[in-house]
Amino acid sequence: MLPIPDGSWVTGEFVQDWRDVKSGKAYVVFTINDGIVFKIVENNIKTDGKIVLYSLNPIYEPYEVHINEVKEIWKFINYISNELPEPVLPEKQLFQAVATMKNDLERIKARIGKDISDISEAN
């Protein structure tokens, strides 16, 4: 269930009125065909009686579910995990890393005496 680590506990709040489901927010959805899924929901109940479910894992495509196939919806509150999240580089460090890579690339180009585009076109 990336990016939430395997073995995590997800907590939620029961949604009584599905019209209260906010598009773009995370929910645990109990469906007839797919069982229990944790997804970002787009609420199209008023317009076409469906919700669109988007995975937090980008390898999975979004899909529509007719509201008649939904048993329960729970609003995501938080998750508990014993895994530490990957460190996130602060913006300043990220810019410095990109600038360093750019300088390194310029030095490599100067050292070989060719433009990088010339090298890529030769391959």
C-alpha cells in the first residue's frame, strides 16, 4: 500500500453521509467487488452516482466505482508505523545538489571537449 509502509495501522472516521466525501482526500472504502481499499477519492455521486478511486501508488490506474457497489466509507485520519520515513531534503539542499550536478556536468563536457548532445546523437 505504498507510500504507506506494509504492516501500518490506518485509522479512520466513519462517514455516515457519502455526499460529505471530499474530492482529493484519502478514504478507506469497503466495496462489494474490490473488498477494502485505501484510496484518494473523487466524489461524483451527485453527477453520475460514482466515485473515482486513485491509488497513492502511481503504478495503479484510477478506476470508477458505482455507489451501489460501496458498503462503507471511512475518512482517513492517520496511520501508525514502526518504519521511519525516508528523509526529505530541505529545498535549499535540493537546489545545492542540482547546482553541484550541473557544475559537474559542465566540467565533464569541458574535459571531453564535446557537447553532450553530440554524444547522445552518436549512440
